Amino acid sequence: MPFEEDARPLLTAEEFRLLKELLLDACGLQLREDLKYVVERRLWPRLEALSLRDYSGYYRYLRFDARAREEVELAIELLVPHETYFFREPTQLGSFERELLPRLCQQNASSRKLRLWSAGCSSGEEPYTLSMLIAETGLFDGWDVQIHGTDISRRMLTAARAAEYGSSALRTTTPAQLARHFDPISAGRFRVKAGLKNRVSFGHLNLLDEAGLKLLPRMDAIFCRNVLIYLEPAARRKVVHSFWEQLVAGGYLLLGHSESLLTFSTDFALVQLTGDLVYRRPAGA
Amino acid sequence: MPLEGDEAAEARYQQLLAAGMGEDALEGLVAALYDVSWRVRKLAAELLARVDATPALVDRLIHVLGDRGQTGARNAAAMALAQLGPPAVPSLLTLLQHPDPDQRKFAADILGELRQPDAVGELIGRLEDPDPNVCVAAAEALGRIGGVAAGRALERLLDSKEPLLRLCALEGLGQLSRPPPLPSLLPHLEAPETARSAWRLLGQIAHPTAFALLCRGLLTPARDAALAGLGAREVGLAADGEGELKVTLRHVEQAEGWLTQALASEERALRHGALQAVQAAALSSLAVGVAGAAEGGELAEAALKVLIRLGLPGANALLAGDPPALTSLGREARSVAGEAVLRAAEPVLVPALAALAAAGDFELAELAARALGRSRSEAAVAPLAEMLDDDLLAASAARALVTLAVTVPAQCTQALLQSLERRPRPHALRAYAQVAPPAEALAMLRRCAHEADERVRAAAAEASATLGVELLSTALADESALVRRAAARALARLAPADALPLLRRALADDEPAVLTSAAVAAGELGAKEVTATLEALLASSGAVALAALQSLFQLGVLSIGLLQSAARHADAEVVKAALTFAAGSAEGVKLAVERLQHPRWDVRVAAARTLAVSGGRETLIPLHAALERETDALTRELMMVSAARLAER
Ligand SMILES: C[S@@+](CC[C@H](N)C(=O)[O-])C[C@H]1O[C@@H](n2cnc3c(N)ncnc32)[C@H](O)[C@@H]1O
């Protein structure tokens, strides 16, 4: 006999709206109306774990319990997509490697320092990819290079720190890249080489948390790909503004291919590269 | 390197953006509709759509539409017009009569995009246009706008001599969910140009004959279209329908391969049809494909239903292989597959579940733990015991062992004990206290009450009502708020006389989390002695006030004065609780009527709900007034339910 007695409770329209408002407030997450069942199914294990009967109870837990902060993070973790992989969006990365990195190399020739940030780095594939691209150019040998990966999901950060990956993360990694940048650990699993790993550091950060942002250094380039699409417009605007603040004058912002700043005006200048459109904080600004 | 042209276009783009949308910018924007760069044209159109829609502007844009040879500009102008909305309609209706067919077509397109019911009459007229492109545009527009007249016109169009128009008519009727009578649909099932749309429309006819035709269609070369027709049906499969489909599928050649492809199709209707077919034929070997059809979320519930029907064999297929098949699925599909596995958890699945737990993916391991807990199998104990030592998985594993202990108590208790002896962890301790014999649990809790890790001390306090007054009293003086909170919560399980002095102490704590737990305990203990303290706590912030309010209600000492002050609380949850407790008193009804004006939507909904259970018919007047005022769609909808219930009484 299967466990019929504890079938998933129903998420009412009212509860869904309350949860949506709460999560919007917490991290700018915009839950689409048609995701009601997705939310219901993803959060069900949490109800079970906390012995809560319905989603109203869960909402009150998220608002009032002493462990509410942790739980809100968990809920976000369950509801935000974390999909990522190495060398994602190769055209953009190619442009970055061939056109932007040389410019940054010139721009920072005197300080010999490079700071990159992968904002919303998920399980780490993106910042490690950047580390690999930098190594490939050979332009920055002997420089002080730091790549920061931040995410709101602690679980993803734990995975990122471990730096061990399987076939899904490596789906577009070529055998040559695999050989150069990874050490095999077991059948189908690989670890990022230590030298590449060492210049990437990870931290927990909600992109809407201004105080937290202050702890990061000013960046030469920010990658924020496939994150803004999940945020509600006001949150998006706020985050983009933070990026502006966080960039050095002349620094670059790179977004995912389905994301753009065109729908709201910003002070960023558009820069057309051969394979991509990127944003730049103008040199004098 | 950037191309020269791109840089120049970029400059124009930025210039346009900088010029903004003032009066004097208008000419520049219209000129930019002719720009060679599509990005500039698009921006111009977007900016124009935000300008005041004066008749002069509409005329300018319509003029651009007439600029033959300037395709880019015309499209951009059409885009701007479509975004301008109603002010553009009168001129567009005139344009429908323009001598130039291109212009008539533009007008029809834009009117369709605007979904203007006023345009239906004129558009029906254009179905007879000498230019077939205009007819098609008019038919498409009617399909978007809808309404009785548009539907009838499309139905008449089914007799057109033009296949393209017949197709438009079918598509339009499909879009409107307004299938024609069966006899007028049948001829279109045969014609290759219209078959696809016609089969889909057939699916919208809720009649046994239509269903029988769809089944028969699965045996023809048009089987994809027929399957999509099945998938277009709103209703699920009835039992007799399922039988009919099952019999049909026996005659379909290589059904499994075909359905596997259909399950992975981009087309939603086709995937949905395939789901029904798999369910009818009980093809459990296709379980992975079924879960895959859930990707994207639209069909997740439908896919889950099928997987549940496939039962144990389906779950087996999801878990088969190394790595287990479901690891290859996307996130949404995995979550659906996971729920199906969970519901099918049986002893025979234990080895596969253990393999899943070890597959290296956290979410799947957590799922495996839950399923192992439900498997009612002794063999599940060992893999769960292993997970207890993994910090991330310990919580799920401990809970699973509690569930499993219903069937195999001794083994589960033993596993928890061994883990605690290796290293005490909070989750294992809580679980152990639930399943171990009382005396043994007590000994372990005593030991753990002195652990350095505050989380372990807290778990010990929480589980330790049986430990008696002394240990709880120590815990209430712990320097960690986590431990004091756990102790306060455990007070409810003491005998009331023992609990009271400790309760007073906890209610004087300065940590809100401790106060909240103490307030809850007070209600559960029936401790009327602390009423005054609870009343004072009503003025605290959300969590504490809510707990105090609930306890006062439980104690039966909630006066109307207190309710009134709770209903003025800044936190919506407190106000909502007050409204719930107010139901049943005349004053409560008055409170609810007042709260219909509350700034928070959820409070207004709660107020209406209170009226629905306790208001007299006279409260319908303020409720209807509130509905009149209400601008939020969901709130209105929920308030209407209450209004209907109230009106029935
Ligand atoms: C789809 S992943 C993108 C990973 C990577 N950038 C890529 O493009 O492959 C999105 C990540 O953004 C994170 N995220 C979403 N909202 C966030 C917020 N408000 N603050 C920080 N991270 C957030 C999620 O936790 C998730 O790991």
C-alpha cells in the first residue's frame, strides 16, 4: 500500500499570493502565476519536514519562526533555477576572451590586478570557466587575479567549493578543455585543477542586500547571467544599479543572452563586440 | 573589433534614448522609424508608443504605413500603433477600406493585436476582400478578438474555396475554443492542408463520437495530428474512453517508439496526447519520457498523474540503470519523477533507492531518504543510517527513520543510537527520543543536555519533557536562546503545576523567540494564571503577539476589547487571526466590516470570510460596497466567494 494518507496538500490561490509576495520581498524573485503547482510540489517536502499541515502554516513559519531566515533561503533555493554548466554561451565567452580581456590587460597594466565577479554563480561553473579563460589568454600570468563567485543558495556554494563535476556540468566542455583544466577523480567525474580553483573565492550574497555588497571589492568585469530574468523589474533595476556602483570606471557588465538593460534606461554605455553586446561603465563615470 | 556601421548605429541609438519623449522629440522619433538599424527602429517604435496618443500622431504613423518600399519603417509603425491602443482604432477602421491592399492588411493585423471587439463587423466584411492576404489577416484577427459574431463568421468561412482561408478559420475557431458542429468539421480532417488544425479542433468537441474518431485517427497516417487532438481535450480520460484508447493502441505499429518521440515534442498538445496514450496503454517502460514531458512545468501535473497510474513498474523504470534513469532529467521533470517514486515506495525498490541516494545529487538523495522511510522494509535501515553521518542529509534521514520505525522499530532505534554514539547530532537525537523506549531515551537526553553544541542541547531540551522539571529549568537558564526556546516549547508537556513557575520565567525572557514559544505553551497548558502577561504581549511585534492572541483564545479569555486592539495591530497576520477569532460575536462582525477597508488585500479577504460565517444578510451591503471598490482581481474573486455564501443564508 502506498502512502496515500499524506498526499500533497493544496496550495490555495491566496497562499500562493502570500508566498509570492514574501519571496519577492526577500530576494526579488518573481514567481510566475503558472508556476503554482511547481511551487506546491517543491515546497511540499519542507511542510513535511517542519510538520506543517498547510501552506498558510508554512507562510507563518517563514514570517515568524526563529529559524525563518534560514527557511526563506531554503525556499528560495528550492524555487530558483540553478541550471548552469561550464563554457555556457561560448560566443559571448569568446568575445570576452579575445576582445575584453586584452582591453582589461591594457587598462590595468600598471596595477597588474584583475577582479572579476560572477554574480549568481550557482554551483561554480561560471567563475571557474572565467578562471580557465584567463589562463588560456596567458595575458595575466604573474598578476593578482581574483574571481568572486556569489550566490544566495548556500547549498550551491558548498557544491561550488568542492569543485567536482559530472557530465551535465561538462556537457559543452571539449575533451581538450577537459584535459587542460580538470583532474579526473572517478568515472565521469572531474575536479577543477588547483591552480585555477585557487583564484576563485565564494561567498554568500543576496544581490538585493546592499550591506553585503559593500564587502566586495570594485570589479573590472561582472558576469550576471541568467539571474536577472528571474527577478521582478524593480529588483532588477536595483541590482543593475548595484553593479554600476561595484564596477570600476571603464569596467564591464555581461548579461545572459536573453537579458538586456534596454527596457530601462541606465547610465551604462553599450559596447558592441563581434559576438556580443556588453555594457560598460564609461571611463570617466 | 566592432564594425564601423555598428558604432554609428549605436550612436544613433543612444541619441534617441537621450532625446527622450518630449513634444519636440516626436519628429526625430518618426524619422528614426526609417533608420537602417532594426534596433533603432524598434526603440523608436517603443518610445512612440509611450507618447501621448494624439490624433495627429496616429495619422503620422498611419501615413508611414502607406510608405511603400519602406518595409522596415512600416513594420515599426505598425508596432507602435499596436501599442498605442484604443485611440488608434477609428483611424484603423478607416484604413480597412483603403484602396491599397497592403494597408488594409496592416489595419486588420493591428486591430487583431488590439483585440478590439468594435472592429468585428468591419473585419467580417474584409473576409470577402478581393485580396486573399487581407482575408487571411481579417480571419486571424477575428480569431484573436472572438465573440459570437466573429465565431459565426469563421464557421461560415469553413466553406471557402481557398484552403488557406479554411485553415485560418479552423485555427481561429481553435483559438476561441469554439469548435463547429461535427459534420462541418469532418471534411477538413481529410484535406492535407487542414488536417492538423482540424484534428486538434476535433479534440475540443466533448462528445463520444469525436473521441471515437480521434482514436481511429491514431491508425491513419495523420496519427500525430490525431494524437495532438487527444491532447487538445480539456477533460481527462474517462474510464470507458481509456478502454477504447487502449484497444486502439494495440493496433498502432511501433507505438512505444512513436509515443516516446511525441512525449519529447515541442508541441504541448502532442505531448499531452501522448501522456494520455501512455496512461491508457499502461506503458510503464515509457515512464522516463512521461516525466520528461513535464519539463517546463505546463504539463507537470498531468505527467505526475500518469506516473502515479503507472505505479511500481513506472517507478522501477525511473530508477533503473546506473546512474539511475531519472538523473538524466531536467529539474522540473525530476521533481515530478521524484514525487511518483515517493508514492510508489515499496520494499522491492529499496536497492534502487539506495543507489539513488549514492548518485551524488543532493536533491535526489533527499528524495531517496524520504522514499526509503516509506518503504516499510528492513533493508532501508542501512542506507538511511549511512546518511545520518552526512550533515546535509542527516535531517531527512532521521525523519525517514522515524517513519520507518513504525514497521521495524528495533532496527531504526539501533541505527539512531549508533549514530549518536559516534557523534551526537540534533536531528538524530530528536528522532531517537521519539522511537526509543522511554528509559533509554531519557538516558541519552541527559547525556546530550551537556553537549557543547547548542543545537544538540536545544534538541535535548525540546524532547525532554520526560526529563522533568529540573533539566528544563536548567535549560531555561541556558545562555543560548536556541536552547531556552526549545525548553519553553517543551513546557507544554509538563504537568501544569510543575510548569507554571517555569512558564512565568520563560514569559519574562527578553528574546522574542523564547516569548513566542512560551506564549504557545501557555495556551496548550491552559494556564489562565498568566492571562495578564499574555495580554501585555499582544502589544509586541508580530510573532509574539500572534502566539499570545492564539493562546488567549485557547484559554477562552479573549475579550472584545482585546480583539479590537489585536485587529489594529500593525502585522496583517495578527489582524487576520483576530478576525478569525472574532467570528461568532456581534462585535466581531462589526470589526470585520471595518476591516473591509484595510490596506492589505489578505486582511480584506479575511474580513469578508468572517462575514461569510457570522454576518447577517445586512452585511451584504458593506461587502458589496467593498467589492465595488476592490481593484485587485484575486481579492475580488475571493471576496465574491464569501459574498455568495453570505447571500445564500
Ligand atoms: C540559473 S543560475 C545561473 C548560473 C550562472 N550564472 C549561469 O549563467 O550559468 C541562477 C542563480 O542565481 C541565484 N540567484 C537568484 N536570485 C538571487 C539573488 N537575489 N541573490 C543572489 N543570487 C540569486 C540562484 O540561486 C541561482 O543559483
